[in-house]
Amino acid sequence: MNVLINITWQGQSGNYLVNMDPGSDDNTIKRVCEEAVRAGEVPGISPGLPKNAFANFVIDRFHGDQTRLVVRPKVPFGSWHAAV
Amino acid sequence: MGSHALFLARDLEHNLAVIDFDRVETKNLASQWFVKQMLGKNKATALKTQLLNFYDVKIQDYTVKLTALNVDALLGGADLVVECFDNAESRRLVQEFVRAQSKPCVHAGLAANGEFGVVRWDNHFVIDEEDTAGQATCEGRGFLPVILRVSSSLVTSLQFFIDDRRQVNWNVSPRTAESF
């Protein structure tokens, strides 16, 4: 199944379309992404990537007509809270 | 981020309320929407004052810390909850409440170094723990463009939701903002 993976690395962001099991575990997805970036297959992200670059990253999973995965750094911060 | 979101949301045709127990510090002036005359004031009250003085917009300010004891009183009457906390514990409190109440909620978050931000409706929101307690955040200079980009994406999602209940998520980096 085609899976669209959005990858962010040091402020660069790119999409990678790959045929894989959308239920793959996080480590497998991270390995696939790391190899894709290194191979220059992710437009928008320069291929110079250290080993285990995504080790501390989070994977968001969106299952719709097409599965979308987001491989991203942690985003623990906002500032405060509002209610509308 | 929340202060800028409120600044951008000021013309929404809804009543706005803000909850914050914290006070405006000098370091906040670099990255949050506060003017220096507000130094030392409660942040929620400062935002209420700024919106009233600059734009004649009236909002409700709650100057308390959100806790399990007051979450129902503070959020129970809201039609939509917007969550921009800076710690996982408070985010969990909001998430547990809105899920129990089936209340629409949208979250926004930012990486510590400003390299990435998200806007997520609650059913897709994953709470990220800080790497260390009290970890430094984007409070220095140079982060405003990405903070404003995430804030603007957040308010755009509010507009979509108010218009037709669409729940649009965003990935935001310094170079791009993608909705889906």
C-alpha cells in the first residue's frame, strides 16, 4: 500500500511516497525514512543525515483514503491556554 | 504562541476566554504578544487589557492555574477548546476532559528549537513529554516568524471549524506550512 510520509529534519520538510505496510512499527518507519533521505529521495531535505537521526522523533499516523505518516521532532511547547 | 493566536482570533464572531495564571516577564516580550507596559501583570489580564485598549475587543480572563478541580468550571461551558500549554501534564488534563465531554479541541505545539510546529485536532494529537523538566523553549530572539506561522495556522483551523466544522491539521516548519 502506498503511504505518504512527511519528514521534517532541522527545519527542512519533504514528502516521501513509499509502498509499505502502514502498520509498520516506529523503528521500521524511521529506518525507511533515514535511508530515503540519505538516498536523496526526499525533495526538500538535504541527504547529509547522521546515523539514527530520527531516534528521538515521534510518528503521527493518519488513516484516511491514503495513509499519511508524519515523522517529526517532539513539540512539547505552546505557551498558554485559551478557550473559545 | 497562544498570545499571538488570540491576537489573530480577535475578529472571530465568538466569545473568547483565556486561562493563564502566569505573569508577563521581560523575556516574554521577545516572543509573545505582550507590550512592556504589561510587565508584571497576569498574562490573561494583560491580553484582555491589550485587546480592549487596542481593538475594543472584550474577552474573559481567568487568572488561575487549570487543575483537575476547576477544569469543569473553566472549560465546561466552552464550545471549542484551544490548547497551547507548555507542559505535558496540563495538556493531559485538557485532553482527558475534552475526551470525556466529547468537546471539540485543537492543540498547537512547537519544538524546543523552533524547527517544527503542529496544529492537531484532538483525535490525532499525541502529547510529547519535555525532554527535561523546565526545558528551555523558544523564548529567545529569532523565533517569531515560526511562532506566528504556527499561530496563524491554528487560527485558520479555528475559522474552518467555525465555518463548517472542518478539522484541518497542520505541519509547520520555518520553510513550509502544510494542511491536511
